[in-house]
Amino acid sequence: MRGERWALRAGELLVSLASRRLPPGIRQERYQEWLAELPVILRDRGPAPVRVARMLAFAADTVRGAALAPETYHGTHRGKAAKNMRWLGTGLLLLGGLLVLLPVAALALLYPEIRDIHQLAVGPSLAYGVSGVLVGLVLLAATFIPRWYNPQRRWFSVSKLVAGADLSLRWVVASLLNWGHPLLFAIISYCGYAISVACLGTATVLTVRSLFRPQVR
Amino acid sequence: MTAPLERVFRIFLEDPATRRYGYDVMKAAGLPSGTLYPLLGRLETQGLVSSAWETPGQDGERPRRYYHLTSEGIEVARLELAQLSARRSAERRRAPGRRVRPAPADAR
């Protein structure tokens, strides 16, 4: 029967999983032993669904037995030291992953600010300034939709809007109108950026506060 | 002696000459595979049970592993079960009202 064949395959898979947990010396022997039992259980007395369930229960329980007490199968065992080493390896791997992930996440969060500072230092480009304004406007408009409103988001969008407007203004004064003293550019740039940073700081403080505020349901 | 071990000893002692495969013992003792096979493995390590691979009569069937008690295993099993019955009778005498649940093999 087709269903029984699939069930047998599932049983074989479970048995192979169980035997993989056993010490290498007895693994193959146990696998062959359990594999030979599966068709016998499947041909035993009773209705087909009961026989299939019995066979699958047999196979699943070998996994439980092998997982709980692999050392009891033949007096051999992997030992505590090997188990500790495995945990140590997993811990080191997770720690390594975290050490890589944290700087990447920090860089992704700070990237817009790094770009703004870079633009201030090398002289702004109009495309960057205008796109900053547009992004800021879109974000600000979104906060007026009731379900997306929260104060942190609004302050963040204002920060981006101010930074974009500041860079655009500096470009207009320097390139288009072609006048002004370098000191004026510096004042425009750094005052604008200071306002932007203040808005961003407010957004950050509000976010941190909301994280520690107890949730009322 | 644990209850699963008692059941396994009783099954094998019913007819010590008979070789039994794992599923057969499982059915008779009412034990799940995850309990029975580690138990058999332990008994084999202690030299109380011996196993051998035998090919069944029908064609196309895989060789199966049959278990039986060794002579030492028979002695130990009988001794352990006797001690257990003695302990139970003593308990029954001490507390006559309390019912001691017999192992499934006892009930038969």
C-alpha cells in the first residue's frame, strides 16, 4: 500500500536520526536492528492505521531513548567533556556572530548621520540635500496618519527634514546665488545640523523612555 | 530493580530457551522502544543477555537480532525476582490493607 510505504520511509528516517545519536561503535548495528523491526510492526495484527501509528511510535521512541541515554546502549559514552566542549563551541560561535552583527547594526543605524557629516565636510550636493528634504517630508506626512503616529517618529522625520533643508540651503547660497563668506556657509551648515541632531536626540530619548515605560493593556 | 527490568526478566524467564527479538519483548512487556533497547544494551554489557543475528524464514526479510538470557542471566533474574517477591510479601504482611500492584507478567 502506498501510504504504508511512505510511513515506512518516515519510520526509517526517524530510526536513522536515532542511530546518529548513538556512539559510533554500536550505531550501525542498532540501525540495522531497528530497520528490520519496522516492516514486522507494519505487518503485525490490527487495522492499517493502528499498525502505521504503532510503527511510527516505535521509531519515534528510539529517538527519545537515544537522546536521553545514548551511553546506556553499550556502556560507552561520549563523556561530559565532549558535551561541554560542544556547548563551549556553540557559545563561542554565537558570541562571534554577535560581535560581527552589533557593529553592522550600529553602522546601519548611524549611516544617515555619517552621510550628513560627510556632506557638511566636503560641501553638499543638491541631489543629496533635496532627497533628504523629500524623505523627511514623506516621513513627517506619515506621522499625521493616526495609526502611524508616535512622537519619536515625528521628531526623527523633522531631524531628517532639517538636515536636508540645511544642506540644500547651503548649496543654493554657495552655488546658485554665488555669494557669501565661508563663515556664513559654516554657520548655516552647523546650525542646521545642530538643530537636526537636537531633534534626533529628542527622538532617541523618547524611544528609550517608551522602552522602559510599563505597558498598560 | 526497576519495573521495566522486572518485566523483561519475567518475559525471558517464561521460557529461557526461546530467543526473542526486540519487538516481541516490547509487546510482551508493554515497554516502549526507547526504554527497552537501552535496557537490553545494558544487560548485554553486563553479560546477562546475549544476542545473535538470525535471518527469518521469509524471503526478502532483513536479518533480525534475537535476544536470550545467558546462564548467568537466568540465575541473576531468578534471584532478583525471588528477592523482589520476598520483599513484596513482607510488605504485604506489614501492611495488609495496602495493595501492591503486580507487574503485567504476574497478572497473566
